[in-house]
Amino acid sequence: MTTTLPVPLPDRPRVWVRPALAALLLATGVLYLWGLSRNGWANAFYSAAVQAGSESWKAFFFGSSDAANSITVDKTPASLWVMALSARVFGVNSWSILVPQALMGVASVALLFATVRRWYGPAAGLLAGAVLALTPIAVLMFRFNNPDALLVLLMVAGAYATVRAVENGSTKWIVLAGVFVGFGFLAKMLQALLVVPAFALAYLIAGPPKLAKRVGQLLLSGLAVVVSAGWYIAIVELVPASMRPYIGGSQNNSILELTLGYNGLGRLNGNETGSVGGGGGFGGGGTWGSSGLTRMFDSAQGGQISWLLPAALILLVAGLVITVRRERTDRQRAGLILWGGWLLITGLVFSFMQGIFHAYYTVALAPAVGAVVAMGVSLLWRRGLVASVTLAVTVAITAWWSWHLLGLSADFLPWLRWVVLIGGLVGAVALLLPARLVAVAAGVSLVAVLAGPAAYAVQTASEGHSGSIPSAGPAVAGGFGGGPGRGGFRGTRDDGGGPGFPDGGGQGSPNGGQGLPGGGQSLPGGGQGFPGGGDGGNGGGGMRGGGMGGLLDAATVSDEMKTLLEANADQYTWVAAAVGSQNASGYQLATGEPVMAIGGFNGSDPSPTLAQFQQYVAEGKIHYFIGGGGFGGRGSGGSNASSEIASWVAEHFTAQTVGNTTLYDLTQPTA
């Protein structure tokens, strides 16, 4: 059967392609790099690990939170490697940490353009790249230091390699796709594997070789995934525990447990030992919001990713209908299978997972949304009345959805939602008019559907973001995503939109805050749950108005505290110990000296045990213990070691106050 190619998007002589691509990449670079330092340390949890890796190659390899290698972050460290190498060259600062992330964003846009262009033409490639570049959550994450930037780049690289394999049946390219996914695993573990079914299905259906060879090639690609990811897992698992840091996020000091449990099946079923939540909770749908088919469209995720998600779903169905009767090796249908499979599988997993889920995870959907929208428009463009009507309806629905999302932030450019709605409806109608007006209709429609996410993108880049749960765009009303005074979690932002519980009420007090219901014990001098006390309990960074300071954001360290910690620092392995990695990270980044993160991120890991901590103190390795910190593990099945350590310190050492911080000098026990 002869393949019928669609009429491409308005595509004048190809001399315009390179200037247009250059303009797209330049604009993306400006958007991602503009005022980047306003994010400060961004997620101090990872910045502290970068600082550690810039000083110690052992900390670099394992992804340790401190240069003395007490405990690792709760992820495999590939993204930290990139930032730590930059920090070794340019010093430890906001720019050296965040610029590599921004450049990964520009590279992702370029690679997405190159991938979509191969089968759908340059105009479609540019549209796909523009959608990715302007997706609000992509703007945030490519300006942040979470592992998601590297994860997205490697997954797009895997898609490009799969496309090349489909073109010529190359074993080299399909194996390379597996390599990219494997290294994606080293960035964010099992999340990278969500694209594997889509890649495999696209090649299995459309690859040129005979079926048996295609199956064999896919098995080799799967082996490449295992080798590319497994070498690191094997090394860490085989190195004796005494020769490496504790594996953060695990209860048994095992990276396999971390992979399959806390960062694996636990994310799906909510059974995450040592986690701060999962299962039932506030918001009527569990600690991490309501799950179900509408999750990507609710108030928490909607403004992050869903602007063009309805359009992508409509155009995916339309594209498959158009290409359904084509020959097996049809590349354009293969593209729909690849990117549509990525979109559907990842979106469904995110929608129904019961464990920890944050809105910024949805950045993994952005390349697929951009690709599917671009391919669908290209297939429908000027293909007759039915295609034109479908395209017009898609534009109208997208404009209406943008109008709805903009309405969730009543104070954010209230006029824009009406401009978008009216412009989208006018553009939709114009798409049904005579051909001479189609170019104008396309321009009006494009501006209408991209204006909303573009406005959110610029707003996101114009303000600072920090902490563990960042989110893009202005504060929205309702659901699991309201800003200050509007209820629910909100990503930490420097405009006061810090994370908090409904009504903005962070729990805890300077002299012993409450834990989560049924959660860990209070720490002397600050809540183990939601510490309200001390520099570590303020939340620091951009968090104001209460909330989970110390767990979700780094401590704000006063000059007096910094001077105290730095005094005689070279005499100690750790200048201080603090419960929770975020709490410890603020002091470490302020002083440049190792600070032990007791209990890891949540304060719920058994690292160190009370006996180990007592030995460190007896050997004079730790100078101070800082009150306040993470949740502890009692209510989540995690370890209570951090609570035991805090109680032991309070019983055997004298508390002192520095600013608002409760501090214990571990070299001066009470009589």
C-alpha cells in the first residue's frame, strides 16, 4: 500500500528553517537563563550534595549529602554528576549548579525539533519545540536542580534513537535508545522506564526487519538498558557498607530496596516505608492529592502541564484514524505510536499512582505533548472538510481550557483569559474559511493556544523558586495546589507562596513542635514533624507563613550561627548534625563544611543509629547538634533513630540558643 503523506504546515522554501530554529533556541535560552540566580540554591537538598561532590570524589560517585559521606540523597546521582563537575570548574554557586540544567532544556528543545522534523517536516518540529519550551513546568524544571532536567533530555534522546532505528532497522540505534533510557534510570530511577513500552511498540510495529529480528533487536536494547543502569546498582550493592555512605531513602542500607521500594512500587501503591505520606490524608484524596483520570487536569497539575493536553489527546486519535490503513512500516504512524504511547502510559501512571506525587513530575509529559500536537496538526492541515472541522474544534477546546486555567488565578492578568478565548474561537472559525485566509487563521490560532502557557512561563521565570516541592505559575485557588491562604500544598516560591497545610498553618513551635498525626516524636528545640523553631524551622529560602520548614526547604542560617559553626571546623568530621537533609543542607551550604543529615530526607532512615551517633560523639567527630528537622519515621514505618538521638542529646548536653536556633555543643556534656 502506498503511503499518503499529509499536506505539511505552511512550509515555504527551506531557507527559513535554520534562522527559525536559531530563534527558537535563542528564545528558549533567554527564558531559561534569564535571572537564573534568583532561585538561589533552588532545591538545597541537591545543592548540598553538589557541594559535597565538588570536594570529595567518593561523595561525587555515591551522591552523598555531605563530603564526609554519612548518607546519600534518595536518588541515583547522574544529575548530580553533571552539576558537581560544573561546580568543580566554576566553584559552588547558584549559576554553576543551575546553568547546566538550563542548557539541558535548550538541548531537549533542539533534540525534540530534530526528532519530529525527520518524519513530519521542520514546521512541525518547530511547533513541537515551542510547545516544550513554553510548557510552564518545563520552564521551572529547566531552571531548577532536580533530576528531571537530565531525565527529560535522556528520554528525548531515546526517542530520537528509536526514530533512527525505525528508519533503517539499525541494531546500533535501537541499542543506543536502550543506553539513553538506562542512563535516564541513573538520573531518576524507575521513572525513566515508563517510555520503554512506547519505544518498543513503535519499533516492533514499524521496524523494517522481519519480526524475529525485530524481537531480537529489542531484546538487545533491553539488555542495554540493564547494563547502562545496572553497572552502578551492582557496584553500590557490592561495596561493603563500611566503605560507602548509607543509602538514603532505604531502611536497610540497600540501593535495591531504594529502587524497588521507596522509588519503585511504593510510588505506585503508596506503601513507602519512611515516607511522609501516601495513603489517606488531607484534601479528600490522600496526602498527594486525588488520583484518577482527571488528575492531570486538576488545579494542582492543570497549570503545570495540561494547557495543550486536551488537544494532544484529540489529535492523537485523529492522527491514528488517518494513518490506520497505511503499511506496517509507515513512519508517521510510528511517530504517533511512539509519542502517543509515551504520553498515555506516563500520564496514566501519574494519574493513578498512590504514593508520593508532585506536580513537577509532569515535566516528563511535556515533550510528548509537544510532539503529538505538532504531528496531529501536520496530519490534519488542509486535508479536507472533516480534518478542518477537527482542527477547528481542537483549537476551540484548547482556547476554552486555557480560559478555564487562567481563571484559577483570578489576580493573574484577568484580561488575558478573554483574549485567549475570543482569539481561539475566531481562529477556529477562520480555519473553516477559504484557503487564502488559512495562513491568518493558523497564526491567530497559534497565538491563542500558546498565550496562556507562555504567560505562565514568563511569570515562572520572573520569580524565585526554592525547596522540595516547586510549582510553576501563579498561585491557584482550590484543590491540592492553592497558594497562601487558599489551602493545600504549594511549591516554595520567594513571593511567599511557600508550602503549607490548609489555611497556611505550619505546625510546631520553637520548643517542641508536633509531628504528623501518629508521626514522629518532637525534638527538643524544634518539632520533628513540622519544626517551627530555630533557623531550621523557619523554612528558610522562600517559605513564609508556616508549613513544613526544615523538611521541604533549607534552613536560613544567621551570621552568628555561621561564625559559630566555622570556628575550629577543621577539627571535626562534621561541624554539626541536624535531623533531615533539607535542614542540614542550609547549614552545610552556608559554611561549606560537612553537616550530618540524621535520618536522611525525612528523618526516618536509620542513619546513624543511636549507638553509631554516640560513638561519633565519643570520638569527637561531631561538634554541634542542631534542634529541629524532619518528620521522623514512627507514623510511616520508618526508623525512630532520629528521635532517639534527639532525646539522648537533650538528656546529656546543655541546650543553648543562637538566634532562634536551639543548639547543643556535643563536646561539652552535662555533669
